[in-house]
Amino acid sequence: MRHWVSLNGTLLAAEEARVSVFDAGFMQGIGLFETMRAYDGRIFRLQPHLDRLVNSARVLGWSVLPEPDDLEENVRQVVSATPAADTRVRLTVTTGSLHAEASDTPQLTVVATASPLEKHPDELYTQGVSVVISATRQNPTDPTNGHKTTSYFARLAALRAAHKQAAFEALWFTPDGFLAEGSISSVFVVRDEQLLTPPLDTPVLPGITRATLMEFAVALDIPVRELPLTLDDLRASEEMFLTNSMMEVLPVVRIAREPIGNEKIGETTRKLAVAYTELVNQECVGE
Ligand SMILES: Cc1ncc(COP(=O)(O)O)c(C=O)c1O
């Protein structure tokens, strides 16, 4: 299959897309990205993804902000050129070239790609996964925490360390011992029939899947609370799951080999996973 890239609004064959060696994303790691999922060729919750990226650029003090309409055009262009129904769509925006070769006005670099989604095996969803605790802490004074910046080295290193221990994800805690999030996911637990997740100012990334779940949990009569959670709170919980746009709702049944609840997928997790699929079908699949 031919791979396409949308680069600053132009659709190019992947092997022909080029970015300047002076690009701030390459030179200094100054960039933001979004990973989105398209079902049946339609991107789930595109607007909140674009809003999150633009908001991060504003909060991080970029002198030029991306235009949501431009971003949307790049993303739609590459998705339409990619025939697979279920795709992983990545949008990357950097502050562009540091070299004033063309003009005094910095021009952002916008890249959108789409590739057929490699789904996680079904058994992860039917049996649940294990997680470990990340050796790296989520530092609340690091301005990039809570944003999806292109500097993901520490997160990917923690994820790789988890995989080496036969775990699926690593949970990140603050230096004070409060749960933040996974390396690349949001974390929820269920306790006394309530859905609990760390507050956004922990800080954590304002996950689009996290927000979607919190929205419809209320409609399903499942009370939701944003609450600081310690490792002991997690151990005492009945259910746990991870979310992100690719994995959707993924049950966790062990933390560092210790079982959570009865080590089986809980009722609330199951209910939320079913409701998420229904919502995706409603918003993206079919006519
Ligand atoms: C650190 C972190 N937290 C949470 C998430 C989940 O975000 P979303 O639900 O928007 O995909 C991600 C996704 O990659 C992430 O990298």
C-alpha cells in the first residue's frame, strides 16, 4: 500500500516528504502531536484533538499558533488518500525552521500521516493486562507535562522498560506519590462503584478518551470523581483500566504482579468499554 503524507497542506508520497534540517522539531524538540483513530474513514472526536494541540501551543507560549482549519485540512487530506477503514492518524506540528532563509515570519511545520491500525490482540481485552510502576516521576514543574509534545523519549523509555518486564504499561507517579497517568495512556480505577481518575492539574494530559468516558459514565449512572490517588488506593481498588485513542478501554488486572480485585475484568469496565464502542459506531461508522 502506498503511504501518503500531508505536509503544510500538500499531499505527497511518504518517501517524497521533506522537512528542513533547521526545523525546531528536529533541532530542539519543539513540537506537539496528536494521535487519532479513524473508524470507517472518519476520525473520532477530531475537533477536541485539534483544540488540545492549539491550546498547548498557546500555553507553551508559541509565537505563532496553528490554525485549527489548516490542521483539519491536512488531516482530512491524508485520511481521504488512505484506503484502510481503521487508521492511526498522526498530526505533528513544530515551530518550524530556525533558519530565516525564507522570511522573518516563522512558519509552522504541519505534518499529517495515516497508516492502517495495528490492533492490540483481542485477548488483552478479554483477559486484561499487567502494569508496572515507572521509575521516572511525573514532575509537576516540567512545563511540558500535561501536553503532547514531541519530546516523548522518557515516556517511550518507561514503556520499553515495562515491556521488558512483560507488562503492557508503566504507571507514572508524582514525586509526592500520587498517580498521574500511564506513559501513553490515562488511568481510571473503580472503587465502591465510583469511577476515579487523577485530576488534570496533577498534571496529566487532558485525554480525549478520558473526557469522552467521563461524559458518558454520568449518563450510565456511574459517579465519576477526579481525585489524587496513591499506590495504596490503587491496590484497594476493585477495577482498573487504561484509555487512549488507539487502545480505547483496556482492562488492567495486575500492578507489578499483585492482583487488582479478583484479577478479572470488572462489570463497570465492561459496561464502559461497550458504551465506548457504541458511541464510536454512532459517531463514525455507517451512514
Ligand atoms: C501521556 C498520555 N496520557 C494520556 C493519553 C491518552 O490521550 P487520548 O485519550 O487523547 O488519546 C496519551 C495518549 O497518547 C498520553 O500520551
